[in-house]
Amino acid sequence: VQLQASGGGLVQAGDSLRLSCAASGRAPSSYTTGWFRQAPGREREFVGAIRAISTSTQYAGSVKGRFFISRDNARNMVYLQMNTLNPEDTAIYYCATTLRNLVYSAMSSEDQYSYWGPGTLVTVSS
């Protein structure tokens, strides 16, 4: 499985941006896909994830209500819609997937994901 995140860029505070995660190889659309981010000088952190079967989602508290994850299984795509961005959202954003459907309690655990894309940079100016 190979993943590629795209859609990053430079935006202003309050703007919206949509990231895309394209998958090739064994279709991750059948499994849980997560988004993580790493800000300069900080550890990588969970942003959100979406399960495949029920398409249920989970979000980190810092983005809940502003970020939304969706998927298009026919195209093997997962999206991260980011609204009302602020400078604290500046980071490299990664999508990751695993060849199984994670239980809800495991969706935010970085070590549950086996396949990672190279990331896309999002910069939010004040």
C-alpha cells in the first residue's frame, strides 16, 4: 500500500483547506485511515480517523468541530476538510492506514497504523 497526501499550502488564519490522501496497491478503503500532523519542534499527533465499514470518525479535541474526514471508496481517496484554520494548525500532515478496521479506542494510536504517506505541509499565517 502506498499513500500520498496532497493539498497543503500557505493560507491565512480563518481560511479553509482540503487535504487529499490517495492510495494505491491494496485498497485501504476497506480499512481505517487516519490523519496525523507534526508541527515544528513537536511530536507527531493524532488529528482524526475514519473507519471503513461504518465510516465512523474520531477527532482530536483541538480540531473537533473544525476538521472533517470523509472518504470516497470508489476512488481510494480519503479527505481532510480543515475549516477555520489558525496558526497552531501549521504542521506537516500525514495520512496513514492499516490493513484492518480498528476499534474506536485504537483509532488515535499512531502505532496501529502500518502504512504512511510522505506528508504535506500546511502553513497558516496570522
